[in-house]
Amino acid sequence: MSAVDPGSTGSRSGEPGPGDTHGAEPAAAEPGGAESATAQWYRHFGTVDAPGNSDCYAAWSVGIAEDAELLRRIDQWPHNKRQPLLMLAAARFLGARISPYPDFRAFLDAHWEEVSRIVLARATQTNEAGRCATLLPSLAQIAADDGRPLALIEVGASAGLALFPDRYGYEYDAGPGRTRLVPAGAAPGSYPVLGCAVTGPVPLPAELPQVVWRAGIDLNPLDVRNPDDVAWLEALIWPEQDFRRERLRLAVAIAQADPPLLAAGDLNDRLPALAARAPSDATLVVFHSAVMAYLDAEARDRFRATMARLAVERGCHWLSNEGHTVIIQADGSLVVPEMDESRLRGRFLLLHNGRPRAITGPHGQSLEWL
Ligand SMILES: C[S@@+](CC[C@H](N)C(=O)[O-])C[C@H]1O[C@@H](n2cnc3c(N)ncnc32)[C@H](O)[C@@H]1O
């Protein structure tokens, strides 16, 4: 998984999406004794990805980049396990607190075997319910246009928290005006309210769409009923981002009350059979956020072909919310060649049935309608 995104290459070494992201993987070290590839990776994470998100991770990553002994240990892990976010989340999972680098280093020394075990067992699978805020207007529009309730399939669903857009609250801030939407009948405080700054002619709905069926696919579905999986989701959130941890806890509680159907396996292998299980009297929407960076070009092509088939056979809609670098076509061309790349840097592009609809904040914090 790519440690990357915004502005990353969408490599398979970390996690896609700014915020989940982190640290576009650097090129190998120059011959002649320059900083090693792993050191560059941590330095990049500490100086480019982390600042603005986490001072603590910035300091720890730069510390690691300059710590030859620690780099030697990290280099003993398989390549895709050396990514900064995975290693830092493993330490947090084990209890590492915000602290200066020397204290963090002492923590690592005391817990190295466990850190290694977690790194080797886990992957970066940040599940961000906040992304529902950028998907909701499109979902509501699809339901309104079809005049039917929705059946949702999320591919690359992690724990499936984005499968509950109808159970969360929303506060869209358009500058002068705010639009607030809340789930009918739910007690205030029992659901997260997802704040989102909007610009452009966003078709904000008057009410939440009805979802009658929801399912996800993930290579390794996380289980909201498993305390270890929930603790791992918390550990993946950057140390200083308490508001995201609170949002996660509320979303997890909603999912725990009605655990989503999650199929384990590759999205290309599992999607056709899962789509066949969706109720035929609902409009099927297949969506994904921060997932395509994990697929190679051939797998993305296969997925596009499946979506084209589902559109014809099932009238299925497709919402893609991904970093811009991962929407490069098999022939090398971009989906939106006319769009200035700098406009997308650090953000996601939302496509509906392959057509660009909006530029979105990677954690759902903003929605710029095109
Ligand atoms: C960064 S997480 C994003 C989770 C969720 N979409 C969200 O926005 O919160 C990416 C997820 O995609 C899953 N994934 C990656 N490649 C996959 C594949 N080929 N098939 C199914 N799931 C995959 C990973 O296991 C991980 O849980």
C-alpha cells in the first residue's frame, strides 16, 4: 500500500490518501553513500506529509531518518512493511505517547519485538467515516433521480464505516450558510456530525437517502466487534487528531449495533457475486475511497471493466473518490487531462460513472463541486 497520497505516486508501499497517507516512497539511495531509501522515506514523511497533521510524527520520523541503528532494524522487515505510518501506528497501538524523539526511541527499544510483530501482522487500513460527507450529495442525487432506495457496496471497505452514510449527521459549511442534516430518530451525541466545507454548486440534499442494503469487500476486513481491530483503527489516526478519534468511536458504535456484511477477498474477485446479492428493487451504488492506489494498472482495468458490465446489466452507479495519481489510465493518459494537477495535489477527485464531479478533502473535510 502506498504510504502516500496527496501528491504521491500511489505506490503500493504505504497508504493512499493524504492523512492516511504518508510519505511517498523515495527513490533508492544514490550510489556513493547518500541517505538510504528507508531514511529518505522517513525524512519525506517527517518533512512533507506529517507537518500540519502531526508535529509528533514529524519529529519522530525525522529522528528515525537520522538513526542508523533503528534504520538497520527497520530494513530487516519486508519492503512494504517499512512504511512510516505502519511503524508509527504499531508503536501507538502498543501505547507510545506523544513525546520527544529520545523518549520514543526508548519506548521502541523496550518494545521492539512487539512493534515488529504488529508491523508484520497489520497493514495501514485507516477507515475514515468523514469521507461520507463528500459522497453523500452524490448518493442522495442518485437516489432522488432513480426514485428508489440505495443498495451500497464499498470495495476496499476496511471495517465498513463508510457504509453508513444514512446514520451520520452532516454540517456543510458554504461560507455564508450552513446545511445541517441529521439521521431521523437518532439521539444527538449518538452519531458523528461530519463537518465539510463546500464550494461550487454542490447539490446538497434536504434529507438523507434511504439505504436498504450495505456490504463491503476487503482483502482483510476489520471487525468492529473485535477490540484489537478497533484499537488498530484508533492507532492509525495521527496522534494529535482527537476529533478524528472521537468521530471514529461514534461511527464504530453505529457499526457495532448493526455490523455490515463484509466479504474477505480481492475486490475484483468478489464484486460480481456480491453485486448479485443486492436487492433488485434498490439502486446499486459501488464506491471506493483511498483504495485504487493499492491496485496495479491491470487490476484497475479489470475493475473498470466489471463496473462497465454492472452498469449495463444492473444499472449500477460507480463513485470513485481517489487521489489523482491513481486515476491514470492504462494507456498513460489522465482521466481529466485538462485539469491542472496542482489543483488536485493533496486532495481526491470524485468521479461519478467515470465523470469528474468534485475535488474532495481526503478525510471528507471539503467538497469543491466542479
Ligand atoms: C486506506 S484503506 C481505505 C478504507 C476505506 N475505503 C475508507 O475510505 O475509509 C484501503 C483499504 O483497501 C483494502 N484493499 C486494498 N487492496 C484491495 C483489494 N485488491 N481488494 C479488496 N480490498 C483491498 C485494504 O485492505 C484497506 O482496508
